[in-house]
Amino acid sequence: MSKQSQALLQADPKRWKALALLCLANFMVIMDTSIIGVALPAIKEALGYTQESLQWVFNAYVIFFGGLLLLGGRLSDLFGQRTIFIWGFSILSLASLLAGLAWSDMALNVGRALQGFGSALIAPSALTIVMMLFSGNPKELGKALGFWGASAAAGGSAGVFLGGVITEWLSWKWTFLINVPVGIFALWLAPALLSKGLRKKGSIDVTGALFVTAALVLIVYGIVTAEHKGWTSPSTLWTLILGAVLFILFLFMQAVKKEPLVPLRIFRAPNLAAGNIALIMLSGGWIPLWYFLNLYMQQILKFSAFAGGVALLPMTILIAIFMMFITGKWIGKFGMKANLVIGLIALGVSMLIFSGNTPVDGTFVANVLPASLLGALGMSLAYIPATMAAMSGAKPEEAGLASGLANTSYQIGSAISLAIMVAIAAGGAASQTGSDSLTALNTGFHQAFFWSGIVAFAGAVLAFLFIRSPKQGESSGPAAM
């Protein structure tokens, strides 16, 4: 082990203060995916979006966030985690200012894409710092990851709540501008609380980053637009085919390059590949649950944006309590694999309940609260062990890459799954030709809930088959050098 690695593995007296800053960063990165949801009608009216193009306010962020995470992880390994963390917050803050002051739909789309780029630098560097700060103490690592997971879950749910409050009482512009003072605060604290981290020599695979990002943009774009153009239309098919070809070329480049963006050998690390698959399936179930539950409450039960945000608070509170105080202990007692499998099953069951127990005349207490808490419990149990598995076995100098892969898996899993479930919901609604519009819309939601549940169940099966429980004394974090 190098002297640099030994120094990092020693307990940092500022590690808990640093964790608070890192969790704030994680909260902001995830919140930016959800805070604009209830502001979309106001944005559409203000900037002249069409109904079809409005989706890019969400997708421009998620696609560039997920597509550039691997590059962010690589930059973190090469230039140091703190440096890239600071660069990420600088870009996010400036991009948020552009988005908040946007004068056209194109200006907002560019701002959102740049927000995604900034977040793609923040997320892998922040997670790597968390793993480095606490990897010397498995008990502290579990607790730290509990706070980390809770900050992500809270960011997703709080974004909906804050978006409703801000849009109703301020302006849609502040759903973006809120990042600017937070970014300045983070930039002020980072040099004092965060160590420089590990650095390694090497080059940047810019071509690989462009190929994988373009591939993901095309694939998600093809799925999203298939709802309007049809799955068999030439434009949809060629978009998906081109995206798949670019992704295959990306994998080929990674196999032959001397210093690739993603050394494929990293997938030989125990549990790393299986952990990333678990994150894809977890996000593929959880994000559609959150998305369609919000639509069900606002469009079917006629909740206001503010009331819909308040209705998600019980889920947020349960997730925060479990991830911070309970999940880590249960992982120590029952093991990483057991918690992951049970969590995915609970998430799947909650969505099956939603698929059959969300009527047009439903109520929050009877039809939303019980199943939503079960889904939150499943997320609470599954997220931390899936992240630990996705990071396990990675060497310290590849920790940024491993965290980039983990974040990429989660974001791309959510983007692709949500695009598919939106298409399924639209198809289900369109098939109800003899029903009123509200019943037809709700039927589409039911189908989306059902198939999202199947995704979670499939994730549980794959986790049961391929996740390996660490042996006695074996670390779940990045391997020592």
C-alpha cells in the first residue's frame, strides 16, 4: 500500500463534517432531476415549448448526467477528487444561472445539459471521497453510506415538494436559481473540509466519452419519441440502431485502447458487475414508482402540486430513518445480499399493489400511503447494499471509475426504464377507447406500475443468483493498494 493510500485510510478528524458537505452535494444532484416536475406547465407557457419537446427539460439533464458520469469518474481519478468536485460545483452553479435566466427553450435545454455535466463531475468524486474517508472502518462505512443514501432519496422526494412550493409562491426560475447560493456555499467549504484525494497519471479517453454519451442520448431519445412516432417507424428504429452501434463501438474501443475510459477488467472485481445490474434494476423500479405516483395524485386524485409534495414526505422520512439508523445494522447482521434481495422484492410488491389498488375515486390513506411506505422500505433496504456491491473490489486508484459506473447505472437505468414505462402508460391509455379520459389515463398508470414491479422482481432474482456475500473479514469498499 502506498503512503498516500495509508494516509487516506487513517481516520480523518473532519470526516463527518466532510460527509455533511458530500451529502448536501448528493442531495442537490438528485434533487435537480425532480424539482422541475411540477414547474413544467409554467415553463411550457413561459418559453413556448411544445407538449412533445417539454420532456427535454428533464431528459437533457438526466442524459448528460448519466452519459458523462464515466468521464467524471475518470477525471476524478486523474486530477484528484476534490479538484473535480470543485469544478463540478462551479459548472453546476453557472449552468443553473443560465437555466434560471433562460430566454428560450433552447437556452434552457443547454442550461440543463450543462447542469448534467456539472453533476456528472460532482457525483463520482463525492462518492469516492465518502468511500475513502470511511473504508478503514466497516461500521462507520455502513453508517456513512446510510447518510449518503438518505440524502439521495431525500433529494428525489424533496425536489417534488420544493418544486411545488417554489413554483406556487416564487417562480419556476427559482427551481434552477436555488442551486447558485448552495453552489457558492459548497465551493466555500470544500477546500477546508475535503482532502485532495488520490491521483494517478494517465490520459483522458475523450473519444470514448463522446461515443458512450452519444449512444445513450440516441437510445433514450429513440425510446422517448417512439410514443409519438411509433416503435416500428423508420426514425425510431434507426435512432435505436445507431445508438446500439455506437455503444458496441464504445465497448470495442475500451477493449483495445491502452488507457480506456472504462478498463473492462474492472468488471472482474467481485460483485461489481452484479452490483451495477442491481442498481439498474433498482432505479428501473423506483423512479417510475415515484414518477407515476406523483401523476396519480395530481392528475387522478386532483392533488395540488404542493399537496402532492407533502404526500411524499412520509416516504422521505421513512427512507431517511432506515438508511441512517437501521439499514447499516441490518447489513451487518443479515448480510448485503439478503437486504438487497428483500428490498427489491418489497419494492416490487408495492408496485403490484399500486397496479391494482389505485382507483379513480381513491384516497391517500387507503390507496397511496400503505404501498408507498412499502416501496420506500424496499428502497431503504436495497440502495446501500447495491451501491456497496457496485463499489466492491475496486482498487483505490479506480474508485472514481467504480463510483462513476455505479452512478451511471442508476441514472441510465432510471432514464431508460422511465422512457419505456411512459410509453407503456401511453399505450395502455390509448387502448381504452370506450372509457372516459380519466379512467383511460389511470389504466395506463396501472400498466406502468405493473411492469415496473416486474423490473424490481427481476432485479431480486438476479441479485439472488449473482451477488456474492463477502467472506469473514473481507472489505465491501474499494480494495486497498
